[in-house]
Amino acid sequence: KIVSEVITALESLKSDYKIDYKVEIVGSYAKDTWLSGEADIDIFLLFSPDLPQESLGYYGLTIAKKAVENLGGRWFERYATHPYIEAEVEGLTVDIVPAYAVETPDKIISPVDRTPFHTRYVKSRIDEEMKSQIRLLKKFMKGIGVYGAEIKVQGFSGYLAELLIIYYGSFIEVIKNASKWKPRKVFIDLERFYSERERKKLLKIMPGAMVVIDPVDKARNAASALSIQKMCEFVAASKAFFKSPNVEFFFPPKPEIDQSRLENLLKSRETDILAIVTIVPKLAEDIIWGQIYKSLDGLETLFKKYNFKVLSKGAWLSKNNDLVMLYEFETAKLPITEKHLGPPVGSENENDFIFKYVNSPNTIAGPFIEGSRWIVFRKRKCTTASEVVKVYYEEARLGKHIYESFNMKMQILQNQDILKLTSIDGFKEFLHSWLVKKPFWLKK
Amino acid sequence: KIVSEVITALESLKSDYKIDYKVEIVGSYAKDTWLSGEADIDIFLLFSPDLPQESLGYYGLTIAKKAVENLGGRWFERYATHPYIEAEVEGLTVDIVPAYAVETPDKIISPVDRTPFHTRYVKSRIDEEMKSQIRLLKKFMKGIGVYGAEIKVQGFSGYLAELLIIYYGSFIEVIKNASKWKPRKVFIDLERFYSERERKKLLKIMPGAMVVIDPVDKARNAASALSIQKMCEFVAASKAFFKSPNVEFFFPPKPEIDQSRLENLLKSRETDILAIVTIVPKLAEDIIWGQIYKSLDGLETLFKKYNFKVLSKGAWLSKNNDLVMLYEFETAKLPITEKHLGPPVGSENENDFIFKYVNSPNTIAGPFIEGSRWIVFRKRKCTTASEVVKVYYEEARLGKHIYESFNMKMQILQNQDILKLTSIDGFKEFLHSWLVKKPFWLKK
């Protein structure tokens, strides 16, 4: 009822603003394929492609705000690839998105213009039974942690899940087939746009772990956001589910985690674990997670440069934007002595090398000859991983906002001290699963 | 005088044994190029090539022993490539070696048959001045530790030093030229047997760090026993000497080493040093050192297999055949956790991997998926380098006699405990130079 009120309110403003547009519900709400507790209601305002982009933003947002105000609701301006309005009307959240009403998907101006075509395509291809199969698949994907095309997850989008059900026919057929998928080998083309030969070529050149040709746009891979990691997790979980189906896949168990269990996990592995803690600014999820992943890799490279062996890494963001980056090392403490390879005997820079090290206070042993090369045992610049971060983080490739966050605040905790962070809501659960590493669905 | 007495005694036995042979003095004594304090007097008994090899040994040794007995001396049977007699006559040590008198070096039956040709060649090419230049070069090589073609040293033979003086003309010319040598690039052909094109080919195929065509046998590299290590040490020391000549090169300083200095050297580097101590049987030097070097490499490979990073290694043999093998590690203690890479997701042996680790007591975390692969954090087999040696030395490629020695006795000492070994005569000096690593001649 509220949705139709919003639609009516939006429609009624056409004459006030003397501009024509179509109001259309899109997304999982329109398709009746949403997961309970996550109804995203997306209403698109579709303007003529003749309207300049600046005007689209202006009219789109103004009309949306006005309609919400007329209904006594609240609105917030948001930004994904384009600006849109998140509205709260009588307790219901509705996204109102301005876009272009193009004739065919190959004429789209911005990626959001494609969404109505996706919605129409899926609606035209599914019946009631398939809707529940889609919900089942989405719930499965969510349970095992591969649902969501956003950068944080890099998993399966809702649309991709829908296409898989349309293609394979049912949840169990998706599972059965997916359990045999191999990364970079799967090519799905519902509308049979391509010949066998073209498929092979496209598999090689299209980015993504698998190729699912978008049925409304044959030049687009609907699975391009899927990482090999998430695809492989889905494959392995499908295989496990097919072998021994279990409701836990859909409703993952939530283990009780007490402090002493965490303490024990940290201690018994004998490795060194470092937590780098900062606070990042409020930004769009995709932007901040893009920067987090970039920084996670950048610091790993930095640690390797200073000879620390990284076994595992991970990042966690609290609701209040506390960022915790975790690294596990074989050891976070190295001896002061570092073996440094110099030039070959008889090479041009031999003299410089000898001159630099022969009586240097940084020389521990040598210079000496090993085989045909000069070698020196010298003092290491950094003997602990925590020093590497503190002193040299500016050398690392970091996301801009992460770099700025580090400049403002950087707290380094090691091993048992990391448990202090369990006061932040949700960290305990993240740390536990990051340490245990075994997916909950993996059984003997 | 004693030498001529020995020769006369040997000559006089020809009629007793009814066999003809020539008695010839060879080696540095014959050439007058020996280093003071190391006069090796080598007397060869040269038999006809018609004599079968068994008879050569029989007659050669019998005649040698008899002659020594006639002079009231003592003899010991020794074995290098062939058996020979080490004789002590009136306090003088003389080696008496049976060999074949062949017409030309290409007709030799055993390598020792070549020695008289080497002696004759050198004698025919040197004058008094060159003799002293040869002595100077040998003393220099000895001082910097590259003199001796035996397996322990893998350096320059006396004959090779003589050829270098003949080729370059003087000690300082050898030094000047050698300071520009590069390994596997030097080709010296005194008798100009080969054309430019042939030289290039031979450089590629002849083994050794450099090629010095034997002037009495053009198919032989007189430098084949020289290692790249020792060649490079000679090159670098030559360069240093040429830049700033110093008597220390010929008479190396012997540093006073006290226990506290060694203690400090061991401690301040923060690495872990392991000493593996055993007792090896009395064998020919070349045989035991061949086995020591093989074993040194074999154990290094073993350490690497168990993920211990070796920075340096070395071996020392006492006069009483105590063998000490030293290894320096970044760390000799690793955490119990080891990251183990499993098969790709979807591969054939995926199930075996999961089955093996999913509920194993050896699993610390996982199995989990990283990219497209299964990974497990599992318990390490060995967490200390000393455990690796003690438990798994049988897995290593070891010299036969070293392996047997380990079976009889193996003592492992680590860090400061190694200082207990300084009670063995000469070990302190070895340990000191092995830790310091800088050649004494290396100055700023």
C-alpha cells in the first residue's frame, strides 16, 4: 500500500515540474524474489534520453524529495554510481533512483538504466515455483557468504542468482551443476547469442571467474564482479551440499565464542598475529572496501619487502567505521642479522659495495665471497613487523582514505592484546572465524 | 745428500729384481720452486708401459720398501689415485711413487704418469728469477687460502701457479691480470694449441672456473680442480693487493681470540647457530673432504625441506678427526603452525585432502579456500633445526662415512654451547673466522 502511495505521489508531480517520466518498480521486490528481512524496494524515475545528465540529477532528486515530503516521510541523498534518494515513509525504506528510459539496453547512458530491463527480463521468465527456487538459492549463497556483488563480498548478485535458476531450472540443478564448475571454464549464454567458437574466445577475454552473458546485453558479463575465491567457495559448498544436504547451509550456526576460546586459538598456533586498528571516514561501501582491499595487499607487499612471511590476512569494519586489519606471520620478530647479496666479484659496483660495508657499523659479518658473489651480513632495518607498519606505512600502496586514516590514528596490537578489541560489537565473531578458517559447512 | 742416497739405493735394486726402470725426481723439489717448510720430495720409479698394472704395484712398492730398509729408514704404504710409499730416511720424508715411463703425455696409463712431463716442462721454461716469482705467488695464494688443488681447498695447484708465472712472466703481472679475471671467461693456452674459435668452444665445455690448457697435454685443463669460489677469492685479493700491496697477504695476521670475543660474536648477531659434532674415520684427505662437502650440502637441503633458512654453512676437521659442521639459521625455531598448500578446488584429489585434514588433530586452521586452492594450517613435523638433524638425517644425501659416523656419534650444540668445542685445538680460530667472514686482506 505504501509503495503504491509513493508511486502515486511521484506520478502526480509530472504536471508541477512540466516534465514527463515513467515510474517503475524494479529489483527483487518487483520480481517477488527478495529474501525475507531484506526487501529492497527500488523505484525508478525513467526520463527521456534527451534530457541532459545534469538535469536528470536535478529533476530526479527534486521530484523524489518533494514526493517523499508530500507523504510526510524523510529522505537522504545517497550515491552509488549515480545519486539517488533513500526515503523513509511510514517506517518503510524505499530507494528512488533517477534513470533514463532507453529503448534497448545497448542504448543505455548509465549502468542503472539497464536495471529495468533486467527486472522485466526476469519477470517474463519466472513463475511462482521459480520464485521460491530463486529465494532458496539466494538464501544458500547468503548462508555460505558468497551473496552480493559489492566489492566487500565480490560474490553473486541477486540478478546472477536469478539467471542461474532460469538457466538450470531449479535450486538443486544449480547446486548439482555448480559442484562441477571450474574457474574460468564456465560459459552460460541463456539467449544463445554466441556460437561455440565465439564462446571459447569470450571465455578468454571477458573478465571474471565465470561468464554469464547478460540476456539483455550480449556484450556484458553478468558475473564480472564475481571473484575466483567466491566462485570456488560456492563450488565447494555446492559439492558438500549435494553430497549431504543440510539446513545449516541456509541457516548457519552461530557458535558461542568465549574469551578463553579465543585466547587459546591465538596462543596454540604459536604464530604472531598483528592487528592494525584505525578509524575510516563514512563513505560508500564499495569505495571504502575497494580501498581496504588495496591497502591489505599493499601492506602485505610491504611486510614481504622487509622479509616477514605473511600466512594470512583479513579486514573487518565495525558499524562505527573502526577498521581492523589482521595479519598472521610465521614470526613477527626477526634477528638483527640479514644476509644481503652484493654484486658479483669483478663487477663494476664491487668497489662501492665493499666501501659501503667493509668498516660499517651496520656490518655484522663480511663482506665475503660466496661462489662468485659478494655477500654481507648486515643489520636489518626493521626487526619487527609492527615497526614495519609504524615506520614505513608511507612506502606501501594504500587506499587514499586508509592512508589518511593511518595518519590520524594507528594502533598496533599483537597476539593476546588483540583480544582488547572484542569490546567492539561483532569483532569477536569475525576474529573467531578468521582464526578457525574452516567454513562451517565443511564436514568430514 | 739423503735424496741422492735414496736414488742410488733405488737404482741399485734393478739387478736384484731383474727389471728395468728409471728413477726420476719430480715436483717442486725437482723444480726448485717449493715453499719453505713444505718440501715435498717426490721420487718416481718409471717402469715400461709393457708391464701389467698389477706388476707395477708389486714391483714398485717392493723395490721402494727394500731401498728404504737398506738405508735404515721407515716406510708407510699410502694411497692417492695409486698406491705409493712414504719413506722416512734420516729425518727426511720422501714419497716414492711407481709410474709408467710413457713416450708422450697422450699415452699415459694413470694420471701420475703425467707428473714427470710437468716437471720437465716447467724446468725447461724457468730461470732463477722465475723460481723466486713462483715461490712468491705460491706464498701469496697460501696466505689468502687458495693454494692447493685438493678437494678440501679446491684452489690452485703448484703446477698451475708455475704455469701462471711462465705465462704472465712475473708475480706482479699475474696479480695485475688476475685482478681483472672473470669466472668462466679466462682461457690460457701457453703453447697456442688452439685457434680463437676453438677457445670459445672449449671455454664452454671444459669444466672448471677457468681454462689453463696443460702445455704437455692439450686435452687437459690444468685448472679443472679450481672452484669458482677460490678463483673469485684470488681475483678479489689480487685486486686488493694491486691497489695496496702489503706483506700481510703473504704472512696473514693471527688474531688473538679470547672466549668473551667469541661469546659476543655469537650473541650479537641474534641468529641461531648449530654445530653438529661427530668423529670420522681416518681416510685419505680427498675422500673424507669429498664426503664432508657432500654431507654439508645434503644437510642444507634437508633443513630447507623443513623450512629452516640457512644463512651460512661450514665444516672443520680436527687433527684427531673430530668433525664439526656449522650451520647458521635466521632462526632454528619455527612455530608449530605451517601453511600447507592443497589441491585446486574441483580437482580430483580435493576430497582426499579435505578428508585428511578436516577433523585431523594435526589441523590448526582450515581447510579453507584461498583463491582457487585449498589450504590448511597444520602442525609442523619439526619445529627446531636440531630436531631435523637428530630425527631425519637419514633422509639427507650424506657421504657414506659421514652417515656411518652420525650413526655412531652425533652431538648437537647450539649458540653459546658451541664454545665448549674450543677445547679442541684449532677450533677457536676456525669458529672466529667463520663468524667474522671478512677476509683479513679486505681493507677500506
